[in-house]
Amino acid sequence: MALLSDPVWVRVPATSANLGPGFDALGLALGRYDEVTARVTAGGVSVEVTGEGAGHLPTDDSHLVVRSMMAVFDELGERPAGLELHCLNRIPQARGLGSSSAAIVAGILAARALVVDGAARMPDEAVLRFAARLEGHPDNVAPCLLGGFTIAWTQDDGARAVREDPAPGVRAVVFVPSEQGLTEVARAALPATVPHADAAFNAGRSALLVQALTRSPELLFPATEDRLHQPYRASGAPASAALVAQLRADGIAAVVSGAGPTVLAFVPDGWTPPQLADWQVWPLDLDTRGATVTIGTRSGTVEHAERDPVAAGWAG
């Protein structure tokens, strides 16, 4: 069996999808990270979780990172006898910051790295398609893999994505509530059809958002307007909807992050966020590297094999 005996260390960023009008297409990588160290063992599955989700997430083979790894091992025909995982989680669970996508991406990249010729047998463009298949949509997995600002879509043979560098003036603050939200519940609130005028409105705002995020941050306020999903989901997360409305009334380009309930705001330099009970407020850098993989421990005492996301060619 062609598997490494050395551990691999994977670092994956938080992400925000939709960004207002770009439903299921646009995503942004944020500077908050989960870390996974994985090692092949002689038998059994052991998972240690610290940080977010500790004491609640499974520590056996039902853990999402393990399930993603096993899917890759099966795809490559190299399932190991056992695995040992250490997961350091900083991305809040079920808050609209891409925790499930981060787990899937970490698992796929860890498993691929543990297979001796894994990168040749599952090239970069195949990783995106595989991750989107496991997640169900590509809008979070794309920025998690690539970093920066991504535009993702799905065609007959699977997911594709292109990456852009955010403009230097783009600054993000996230407002993370104590309660969780479920993507399935948020999606269930969406109607089967929408008015043609609203679809046209969002198409224009999505195009404008590409310009705003990459070249013209002064356009972020109009570019983040949305009529396609946030109004329909507002009753399910009233505190998030109220905060978005409050921030936008003050001229701040605020949106629900992914399916929520976290709120993402693009803010001017020096802006002071409001003090809110039961919300954590985090200014976050934008991540421009995406997921990275190191063969060996985090200290890099064995061999470094970090991917350059810009040169990787994930669009396929």
C-alpha cells in the first residue's frame, strides 16, 4: 500500500459565501483557520478535537474530516488500516463561515497528501470537483481551496472556479451570534421561483460586486444588495436580518454570511463596530493563500509541500 508514514498538516481558512447577491456562486476566504494533523496508523480511527466543537463533534469515523478522507482513499484505492487525527478548530460551527467546507477540504487534501502519488492521481482541478460533490455546492469550497475572492459554477463534468485578488481597500468584520443555523433550514425557506425583475437585479449586482471587490471598494454598498435569498430567510434568523438592516442604514455594506446567522460587513478603515450582547465581533484579514499542506509536523521538520493556489489552476 503506497501510503506515507509521516504525518501531514493541513491549514484551511474560513469562508463567506453569497456575499449578498452572488447566491451559490461568489465566495471569499477569511483569515481564521482550522488545522488538521493526520497520520496513518496500524488500525482504528482516533480523532482529537480542540477548540470549536470540542465535546460535541464525533471523534470516530463519522467525523466529517475522516469521512472526506475515506472517500478520497476509496477513490484512489488506498484505504489505510487506521487513522489518527488532531483537529484544532477556530471556525465556528454552523454559523455561515464555511466550517463544513473547511472540514471537507482538509480531509481531501490530507488524504491526497498521504497517498504517495496522490497529487498525480487526483490533480488540483479534480480536488475542487470532488469537494463540491461532497459539500453539494462549490461556493464555499472554492475560496477555501484557492483563497481570495472566487467565482464558482457547475457544468456537466462538475464544479469549476476562478480566483481574483481582493482590492487592498477591502476590510471585513464578522458578527458571530451565539446561536447556530443550519444550511438545510435556510435553503428550505427559499421559494421555487422568484420574480424576473429580482433575478435581473441580482445578476446586475453580482457583476458589480466583482468590480467592487477587486477594483472599486467604494461600490461595495450598492454591490451587496440582494433580493434573491436574504429577504426569504429573514424570518428564520430575525436578529441577523435586523443587524444587516441596522448596519446598512448606517451606510455599511453588510450581508448575511452564507446561510447565516453570522453577519459579514465590509467596512472603511478605522470603523468602530457597535457593541452587541451575545455577538462576537471579529475584524478579519482576507486570506489570499487558501488551503496549505505540509508533509510532516507544523514545525516543518520533515518536508514542506505547500501549494501555491494562484499557480495551481483549479478552474481546470
